[in-house]
Amino acid sequence: MVEEIYKALGLSSYFFIVTHALTGLYHHYVVKDDTLKRMLPRSF
């Protein structure tokens, strides 16, 4: 039971991380706004 919950939370975390990154790239290359710049640290 705990292992199933652990795996589900891990997979959902990966899903949200990948979705967040892809959304930033979509806004940078397709929409052409500054969303990706705002997502990155100031040193970039």
C-alpha cells in the first residue's frame, strides 16, 4: 500500500516537472513571451 502511494507520488512529481519545463519552452518558442526568463534564476 505504502509502496503504491510512493510510486504514484513519484510519477506525478515527474509529470509536473516535465509539464512545467515544456510549458516554459512552449511560451519561449511559440508564444514568444518572457515566461521562460521569469522561470529561470537571475544569473542566466
